[in-house]
Amino acid sequence: MLSAGQGVEQGAGGLALLRADASAQLGLGHVMRCLTLADALAGQGVRAVFCSRDLPPPLAGRLAAGGHGLIALSACADQQEEAEEILDHLADAGLCPDLVVCDHYQRDARWQGVMRRTGALVLAIDDLADRPHDADLLLDPTQGRRAADYAPLLPEGARCLLGPRYALLRPEFAAARPAALARRDAAGPVRRLLISLGGSDGENVTGQLLAAMDGMAWPGADGGPEVDVVLGPAAPWRDSVARQIAGLGFSARLHHDVRDMADLMSRSDLAIGAAGSTAWERCCLGLPTLMLVLADNQAGIARALGGAGAAVDLGRAEALDAELLRRELAGLGADAPRRLAMSQAARAICDGAGAVRVVEALLAFPGGAGAEGGAPSDIGLRPAGPGDKERLFAWQCDPVTRRHARNPRPPAWDEHSAWFDRRLERGAPFYIIEQDGMAAGMVRLDPVPDPVGAGDATGAAQEVSILIAPDLHGRGLAGAALRLLRARHPAPVIRAHVAAGNRASQKLFEAAGYRRIDATNFQSLPGTSPFRQPHPKDQN
């Protein structure tokens, strides 16, 4: 029933299992966004294994090229039966997931409930809000989505990651963003038009668009823009579209299975595209777009982006109005201020950093390692700056902070100020912990000799120091911050010194995957799983 892809193994930093399918009918969006997440997790040492049915060979090749495993599923309509088979296969291979990701419209709480038996963190990816989920976190990048939409569909304590700021975009989009936005701001003429209808375009909407555009009058005297036509790896109409392009009355080039879409979008001035996951890529790069709805789940995205002024909603693809298309193309081509306004509206919606935010949300989730209780919402780290000096001084002087400090004496202001300035000048890892955008604590690393542990080749390690604002204890902030710190700095050995009588901090570091070295020292080695520690199979 199941066959494993090559190289399926437990990663040094844990194992993520991702359930998603792709085909000409389904499109490629589910697998592609999961692939983006898998690549981001790989940066934390997490090994990814996909569970999919009948993947198009080019897409299976992409998974293999990225170093990800694949379990090829047989046809099975029953969710619980499929989940049981996956677990049996993993058990036979000696694997146990730390994270389970479910991105599938036909999988819900029944499938996820079976996978929960592994003790893994469960992330559901959805954009329909039409079925129950048994998940710790729910990701829906739809513009305008509200937590209330999922309130009756999730267990108590689940966290929602909602809106395009969590859209899973490959890192090249964020990298291309500054230059792309600068190009839009120059407000030049429309020299390049991009047509891209997603990974499959099973109904050949691309061909309909090309036919509607053939013979239209473009503004200006240069005969119109160069047209870049993109077809995905599962597109069944490639040969037909190629023949059609050869007979067009305007210049067009066909691109198939493009690997650097960010570059192609960046060099475009206007686009015609589907209201699927690629909508967030175009928003990130501020690309003005005429948008078509190819599937029911895209209608809300088209309405939201049209209402925000980030795109023109042309409606359902099967009811394409050729005259409206030509009129909008000509109008936008002649109206640089309108294109700039659309670009500015689009870029404000998505910045391309969603994958980073999702990984940090997974690491910071209170059900993971190091949780102290409570339900933190949005926890992150930012570099400390001059404006944090007084805040940190107040925290350092609080009796709660000094109770278990190595030096119980509160610092004088001059002493603290000089120390703080030196820290900033050194550029060593020095972060403010934030909860919902508000300063909530501090965590830093300092190089130290490591005579009692396994330091690097020079015998050195990094020692972590952490404090939480006295009025914010017990909210899961410290455990989340330790995991985020390890995510930011995966390579070094990290040590922690904990007072012998500070049992609460000892439990915190143990839960975060630190191993006790002696009565007062703990150590985290590179490759420590960022999710559930210790792993269930290590507790025998």
C-alpha cells in the first residue's frame, strides 16, 4: 500500500511529516507551499517526509532535489485508514514525527486525531474554514480571514496564523522585493506582461487569454509589451499553447516549469494571474494584476485583493469577458499612476516573510518544548537597541529577577549603561523577546570556555542568559524564546548556568532539550529537535 522514497530518515533536528496532493485537477499549490515550509524547516535541521498520492513526476523530482523524502500513498478514501497505514509504515522504518502538517481539503480532525498518537505538534493548513481540525496551529493566509471563522472548528488552545503575513513564499521573493518595488516606483511604461495561471491550468485558460488579446490595440506606438507566458510542470496544454503562440500577432515567449519565478515577476510590469497562492507572490513584489478565479476557494481572495485596490477582479475564468479583459489591459497600460497605486496596495499586504513567521510560531507554540503554561500568541525576537536600555535596567533591578541571578546585587545605572553600550558595540547575539509586538524579556549569548561539555573545535561554547519581565512570568515566553534562539543560532553548543535551587529554570531548560552536565550546568548541542523534547522514543 505504501512505498517510501529514498532517504527517508529521522533528521538530527527532528522529523516533519507533510500530507499534501497535487495534480492537473487539484493544482500544485498545496504541495508547493508545503515544500516551502519543508525547506524552511530544513534550516533548523528538521527532516521532511511528504505523504502524497500520484504526484506528477516533475514535482516528485523537486522534492528529491530538495533532500525531502516521499511516501507514495495508494488510493484510500477513508481518512483514518490512511492515517493508520502511514503510522504503520513509519513504525516499520523506525521513524516518529515531531511535526505533522496537513494541507488537504479532504483531511480533517479524523485524520489529524490518528496522527496525534505520535505526540507530534499538528499544523493544519486551510483556506476554506469548512471542516473541523484537531490541530495545535491553523494556518490560513486568506486576506481578511478572522479567528472567529475557525473558533467552532478548532480545539481549545489552538493558535490561528491568519492572513497573507503568514503566506508560505520561497525566500527568493523576499530577496527580490526591494529591487522589484524600486522598479515599480519608477513608474515606467508597461514593457513586459506576465501571464501565469498557476501550476496546472487544466482548462487552458491561458489559451483563452491569448486568443482574447490577439489583435487588441495597445496604448502607445510600440506595438505593446513583450508577453511572458508561464505554464507549470503539470500543465497538460503545453504543446497547444506553444502552437498558439507561434501564430499570434504580438510577441510572446513560453516558459515551462520556471524555477525562478521571483525574477520573472520582478521584471514584469503587469500580470494576468489566478487568485491562488501565487497571488501572494505578486503582492510581495508589488506587481499590478488582473486576477481570474479558477476554483471556488479563490473567489474570496479575488474579492479581498480587488477590494483592497491591489488587483482587478475579472471574475470566474469560465465566464471570461474578452472585451473587459482588453479594456482593462489597455486602461492599465496607459495609466501609470493607477498601476503605482495598485502596486503600493499589493506590497502592503504581503512582505514575503511568512515562512519565517510560521517556523517561529511552531517553535514558540506553548505545547512544544519548554512551555511554562498559558497560551502565548505572537512571540518573536528582535535585536536589542538603544531604546531598550532603561527597560532592561528596570527588569534587571527587580527583586524577582535578582532572586536566582549569579550576582544578586542590582546593578547601578552607570554600570548597567556601560555594559549595555558594550553589548551593542560587540554585535553579539542580544535580543528583546516580544509578545504581540510588546517587549517582554531579554535573551543573549556570550562566548565562554567549555571545559565541562563538548564545545566547538576550539573548546568554546555560547552561554545563554534569559530574563522575562517580572509581570509576565508563567506565560510560556521563556521556553518559546529558547527555541527561537536555537533556531536563529543552530550551529553552536549552547550552555546554561542555573542555580542549584532554581528548580523552575532547571525544568525549563530540560524541557527545551538541554542536557544536564552537572548540578548547575546544562547544554544544548547542535541538531537538537526544535519541537518536542525529549522525543517519546528516547524516554524508554
